Amino acid sequence: MPFPLGARARGNGVNFAIFSRHATGVRLDFFDHSEDSVPARSILLDSARNKTGDIWHVWLEGIRPGQLYGFRFAGPYAPHRGHRFNPDKLVVDPYATAIALVPGCDFLPALGYDPSSPQKDLSSSEADDAATAPKCVVTHGDFDWQGDQPLRHSWGSTVIYELHVRGYTAHPNARVAFPGTYRGLVEKIPYLKDLGATAVELMPVQEFNENHLSRMNPRTGEQLKNYWGYDPLCFFAPKASYASVQDAGAQVLEFKEMIRTFHQAGIEVILDVVFNHTVEGNELGPTVCLRGIDNAIYYWLDGDKRFYRDFTGTGQTINAAHPVVRDLILDALRYWVMEMHVDGFRFDLASVLGRDRSGHVLADAPLLERIAEDPILRDAKLIAEAWDAAGAYQVGSFSDCRWAEWNGRFRDDVRRFWRGDEGMMGAFASRMCGSSDLYSGSGKGPESSINFVTCHDGFTLNDLVSYSHKHNAGNGEHDRDGPSENYSASCGVEGASSDPKVEMARVRQIKNFLLTIAISRGVPMLLGGDEFRRSQGGNNNAYCQDNDISWVDWSSLQRNSDVFRFARGVFALRRAHPVLRREAFYTDQEIRWFNPSGKSPDWFDPRQKSLACLIRSQDVADLFLMFNAARETVTFTLPSPCCPNSWRLAADTAESSPLGFYSPGEEAVLANPASYLVRSRSSVILVAR
């Protein structure tokens, strides 16, 4: 049967179906072990009996879950015409739901050309790579979900926590039974609930090869790894090495167990997905999947079809303008929702998916609209990284109202305001209010804005206030990688410091950022470990560091318990005050802005770095927020609260625990109800009770 694509149980066997328009022949190989070089059985597909349209298919009796398989495609090897078929290379099924990788394999044997030839990729390789090639695993869909249903948290009640599945618990200080795995992450669920996270956003778990980087760490001599995983091999398969059991297909079961347990705890799971490129790279990359199946269809080729168009910075781009490729992406998304019960997706370099056949960015891209309107995906959260590596930057203008966006403007403007840059007061106020300047024109609300100051890509929050410059020498790229402008400040000393004054300034700034994220309208997102000052030693592009640089050091939680308590507290305050979470922009009746003397701010004075706002609430209590990004202490005049209430202190980032934060309902009465001293680079929240 030509559909469904992939390996699917049918009767007492399995049906295999795979697309290829330009192949002249297809062979299906079965293996007993991942390291086998010779198949245990091979099936030649007949173009008359085993092909319907562009789909090659065969049903085989007796195939069971756990069976390893792969395909070989015959056809023209003609790079200038876009074809790179090579039957000596075993390729994976794009619809495979699990992959078995040979430990340590770097994909070099998978090169479809002879690297020793002067012609490079123009000469086809005759070396068989089956012994080291990744192999697909037949899986079954049986699983006891115990009645699990989507949580469907509203955007207004969502707090996203971004983390790396392996790095979150790989460090010995994580003290989990299954470090670096899906089960290890499950062990941290009580901590995540205590913090206040309602959703975890997992960095890529689509199967990838961590061993294909060729560079060494110049400091240690160790092999660098593809740690982040933004080079997918297969869109449907969860990462096998993140499973605690390494049996073929066990990763699917363990992933489902993880999702079920997160849902039982009331926490959604969002996947960071990569549909803009694959691990196969440019014309000199390996042939492991789409390149060997139908290169001319799956990838965006240049005028000379030997080369690829690169909107991703990786050497190639998935041809999302082609209907077959769009179907692959949609089918993968539906699979993760229907079969794996995930709650949403964050799309890496999402602007790539909105380009037409000429590479132009479309205002109403068909694929993005199909994803937003798909009936299966209707309840899934959709988050776009609304830019790409070829210059598209669509923050505030990305596609349909269903799409939320990583708000890069929020990140930059909030960083610059708290750094003390001139002229940032108005931008800061706009970001805090949900960025209506970006979203209201298209009919979107603040729920479209994912508000973050740090993410996996860049400095951690601790490093943002500890380094003025990136320190990426360990990546082996001579410090040329990673952004050079981070809007960071070291607070006087570059790197770690034992100076109490420096440390006090850094803690204050970290609390300012945490408070700003928590009280801003929109959807807050926190980078895992920022709540207790995780550091990467100034590396702002740790994509290749599968070591202590990237792993979360849980001993920092005890050392920085004051920061953790503050982070937990401000998210509790957000929950306690619905006015901060409303999925609408503030009206003039809800919010009023002041300068320190109690008058209207001069938004056009670039020297002004202190402001306050009164937020009227019909739900719980009015709030008065004061922000001072200046170097000097500023006295703020307090407005009169609604009778019979008085102002009480909820948070002051200049104070240490326990005076720096008071739980909702336990706020401290002010000694002076008329004014409040806001110290240098600090922020304050008052509650009227």
C-alpha cells in the first residue's frame, strides 16, 4: 500500500512506503544489528508491482517491532542536474519513528562521493557504508497513556522553561538515577513545579548525530560534539541516546513515559523542531537520508543544481516550497501531537518556511498557514523563531495570529535598558506592556510575544552580567562564532569575581531581569539554570560543548539560593495577579506612567533612565512598579492608593533574602507611605492592600 508513508503495521506484517520521483530502483535491506555490514535479507522493489505514482511500497509478513532496516536508491549521479543517487549508501526512511546509530560514527563513510578525487563531489563513491550507517527501527504504537489528554494551558497562564534534555541532568551534581536522559528529566519535575514552570521547551530531540563535527577543542584536545542537535537526521524519531535503555526502539517508549509524567504534573512539553535543514549539509556533506532519496525534490538547489541555496547558515535549505516536503513536515508535526502527545513546537529559523520558490519571504506563506489551520494541530502551541540566516527578520509580522514569536526585540531592549543605555525608557515600557508597537497592527495580542532575556543561543543570565565580551575560544573557531554584540556588562570585572560589591551588582541585575520577565505582559520564558546563576564561562555559543560548560551544575542552586527564591517568588506574584497575565494590551484606564517626581515621563529625554507605572486591577490589588536603571539612587513619589488600602512592599531587587521578596498576601507595610528610595540599578514592586 502506498499510504501511510513509513513502516506501519498491517495485518501480521509491516507495510513499507517511501517517496522518490527520480529513482530508477529501490532496495529494502534488513539487519540484525546496528553494526552489521551485510543485510540479513534484501528486497528489491519492482517498479511495476511495488510503485504507485512516486511512492515505492512493499508489504512483508512476519516483520516485528525492533527490526532494523534501511533503503538503497538507484538513479543518476548527476550533481549538475541535482541528482545524487548512490546505491552503495544506505539511507534512512524519512518517516522512521526510531533510529539506531552506531556509537562513535561520524558519517564520513556516508559521503556519496570520493573525497580523494580531484573532482570531489562530482565523482560517485563505490564504498559501501552499511556497517556504520544509521538504521531505522520498526516500532509499534502500543502504549498505555492512562487517559492522558492535552493540558491546553492558556498563553496567559504559561511560563516556559527552556532546557537541554541531556545537559539538564548530565552533571553528577544533578543527583538523579538516570543522568542525561528522558527519565533523568522526569526526576526534576518536582523542582520545575516548585519554580512555577508550566511548560518545558526541549532543545532538539529529533534524532541527530553528535559525532559529525571534525574540530577539536584547542584548550583540551577533546573532540567537539554536536551538543545542541540543530542538525536533524530524521524528523519523526526521538533521540536514542537520551533514553536510559539502549534497546532498539526503547527511546519511543521512554519519551512517551516522560510526556505522560509531565502531563500528570500539569506541565506541557514543547519541542524545539528543525525543519529548515538537515545533517546532510552542503554538496560535500554525507548522504544519509533525503539527499540519497531525491535530492532535487527535498532541497533548495541553486541555478547550478550542484550547489544548494543556503538560508540557514548550514550549507543547505529544506525545500519547504515543494508540496511533498510540506507534507513531510506536516506529517511529522501531526505524529508528535497524535502519537507522542506533545503540546507544541518552537520552530527554529521559522522564516525559512515562509520563503517562495525564488527565496522571497511571503506575507501569507502557504505552509505556515497550513500548520496554523491544520485540524490536528489546532490546539498545539506554535512558536516561531521569526528570522533566518539570510536576513529575514519578522518579529512582529510573522504569519497568522495563531503563531507566537520569540520576541528578540524584548531581549535586546530589556538588556539595553538595564545596562543603562540612553534612550531606552520608551522601548522598555513598550516591552513590559506586551509590545503593542510590534503586534497590535496585525491584530495580535501580547500572547504572541514570548518574552525572554536569555535562551540557549547566547549568554546565560549570569554571564550576561559577568562578561562584556564573548569567550568562545574552546569552540575551535578562533572566537569568530557567536554574536559579538550581546548588550552585556561585566559589572566591573570580566568573569568570575570574589569582590562583594561586584557580586552584589550582578545579583541585583539578575533579579531585575527575572522581575521584568515575570511582570511583563506576554509569555515569559526562562533559560534552564538562570534561576540559580548557571554559567558557561562567557561562552555565548556553546553548541559544541557537551561537558561542564553546558551542563547544569546543580551545586549552584545551593550557592545562589537567594536568586532562586526570588525567581520562584516573582513567578508566584505573576500567578497571584491576573492583571499581569491578561491576553490584551493595557488600556489607558489600566496603566499610568510616572517619572520619579510623580509627573508624566519625558519619553524623549535620552538621559532619563528611571520610571514607574501604576497598574489598576479589578481582580486582586493595584500595583506600583518602579524601575531605576541609573547609577544613582532615586527617590520616587508614591501615588495615593485606593482607599482604604496602603502600599506594601512585594519585591525590591536591591535587598537580599528574606527582605527582597514577600509572598502574596504577606507584603511588608512601608515605613514612609509617601515616597520610596529605589537604589541604583534596581526595581521595586508595591501592592495596594
